[in-house]
Amino acid sequence: MKSISILASFLFASFLFAVLSCNTSITLPVDGKSDLIRINQLGYYPASSKEFVAVDSDAESFQLVDEKGKVHFEGTLVGNGTWEASGEKVSLGDFSQFKTPGTYMIFIAPDMISYPFEIMDKVHLEALNASIKSFYFQRASMPIEEQYGGVYQRASGHPDDKCTFHPATGQGEGMLSSPGGWYDAGDY
């Protein structure tokens, strides 16, 4: 009877250890994020390759953690070498096998933590939308309407409907209506 009790206690302790090991978390550094972990700032697609560069670290491993410090993936840093263009000692990390969408950071013990990044479908959609909207905000000769531009709304500027010919054109005197286009590189 005593041996069954010891066996049951051992099995329970083993089970508890296994369960707690699966829910590993770390204490994240409090002094901020490290610029020495170079990630894709926009994020990664779940099925794509996911790599980063660690600078000036002698560590051999890294962890992928969430904002609470829970470890979701562990990997090896490889290729300790020097990047000649910058003179930096670099290692590469690869977590391409990890495909679960969410917000994560790279942790390299004892005190390096990356800025947060996303793993998600359509990871570039926000950048695409911002790029397209920039064409609207840079329009010349057309108003930026409040319903689309918010605080950046403005009246139409530089109508360019009576542009004179420059002598180098060989057109002589006269005018041309040429409204539209976009402001670029500090025009006006």
C-alpha cells in the first residue's frame, strides 16, 4: 500500500512538472527594448520565413515570447561572424517553423529583448493603405476634404491653370492650363 502511495506521489509530481514546463515564461528586462535585435518592423506572415539578426551577442539561443513573457518558441543563433559593412559581430536567428499569429518579441538572455512585432496574415496591409493615402494627401490643385483628411483638410492650392512657357521650351509667349499632380520633395 505504501509503495502505491509513493508511486502515485511520484506520478503526480512528474505530471505537475510536465504541465508547468509547457507553460514556461521569463521575466522580461525592464530597461527597454534592444536596438541590437534587428527584426522585420512590419512583421511576418505566418507561412513565410521569419529571420532576425542579433548584434554583439555571445548567446547561442533565443526565445520567442509574448508581451507577458510566455515562451512560445526556442531556437538557436547561428553564424557568429562579422558583418564587414558595419564592423558588427552578428548572429542569425530563424523562427520560420513558428506559425501562430500574434504579437511577439525576441528574447536573448540575459537582457536583450526586441521591439514587439506581429505574425499575421495581411501584415503589410497597414503600410499599403498608408502609402496609398499619401497620394491623396500630396495632391496639388485639389482640396483635401475633411471627411477624408481629418485634421489635414485644406483648400485647393496652386491651381496652375495659367502656366507661362519658359523661354527654353521654344514655345514663345502663351499659357497652358496644367492643374493636378502631386506635391513632391518640398514643392512650393
